[in-house]
Amino acid sequence: KELEIMDVNPMSKVSLVPKPNGRTRFLSVDEIKKFLAACRKHSDMIYLFALIAVSTGARYSEILTLKIENIDFNNSQIFYLDTKNKEHRGVFIENFILQLLQEYITNRSINSGCIFLNKKKTKLAYIRGILQQIIKDTGLADFHIHDIRHTTASYIAMNGGSLLDIAEILGHKSLVMARRYSHLTQKHTAGVLSRAVSKMLANLPD
């Protein structure tokens, strides 16, 4: 285009292969309880990791590399820096999880840096393998670690969150990825539209 060698792009009439919708498997409330109970039984580290994953919808790598410096205990926020999309984002975290985080950090005498370290505190802990084994042992069929992220997004959608909310919380760069949850937001959007239309047409003559 810049060199003006060709008048027409030879690929202009070639259709793009549609991208797959992606996985949308998410845990039921009972499955979440079962999963978290198994994580709690294993260790405080695995339980805390799982709680953060379920409650923030963060990627595995984002949680694993979480540092004390990126936790705002006063304002109930966790900050994920330099994420997959090369962006930073802050996510709300429940107070009881923050309390568990504080206890965990204190008990392990972690003063700075990453919090999910191995026993020798020389490198990041290998949590993926443990979670995979827990998923297998608890009988969560067709469920992968990344599906924890889908679980969070699905419950946001089912509880009135918009696609924009999902994209912002999970760190999607665009709404394209969030659209896989659009069917779960239909009830909410139907109510929003219904209320708007009711107001617009309230004074129409009979």
C-alpha cells in the first residue's frame, strides 16, 4: 500500500476464517463449594490462590506473580500489572479474602515481592499441577484451570453485569472476547430495555 506497487490487494476477497467461540464451561454453586473445600483441605496457599481466582477472574499467571506491593488493603483492590494485554488493571477483592491474605503473608513472613513462593522462597510455587489434580480428584468433568475465569465472568453476567463490565474486570482488550457471555446477560438487558421503553411510551394515547 505504501509503495503503491499493487492497485488491488489480492487478499481483499478472501474471507477470514471465523474464530471459534471458545470454552464457556463454568462451575455451578455446588461445584464451586466442592472445589474450594478441596483446595482448603490441601493447604492455605492453594485455598487462597483459588479464592482469588474465583473472585477476581484473573488469569493463572496474573495471580501467581501477584506481589504484596500490588495489594491495596485499605481500598480492597488487587492490581494486576503488565498483563497479557500489556495493560494494568485494578480489581475489587472481598474483605474476608484480604484478611486471609494478610494472615498468609504474616504467617509466612513475606515482606515484599511475590506471595506464592515455594517452601524455600527461591522461586514461584508450582500451583497448576496441584489444581489440576484437585479438579480431577473432585470429579469436575470437562473443567480446566482457565475455566475458573469463565466461571467468574458467567456469574458477573448472570447477576446483571454488562459485557463492558466483564471485559473491564477480566482484562479483555475488546468486547469480542466478552461476547461469549452475551446469552447470560439477556435477562438483564431485556429488563433494562423494557424499563426504558416503558418510560418512552408511558404517555401514548390509548
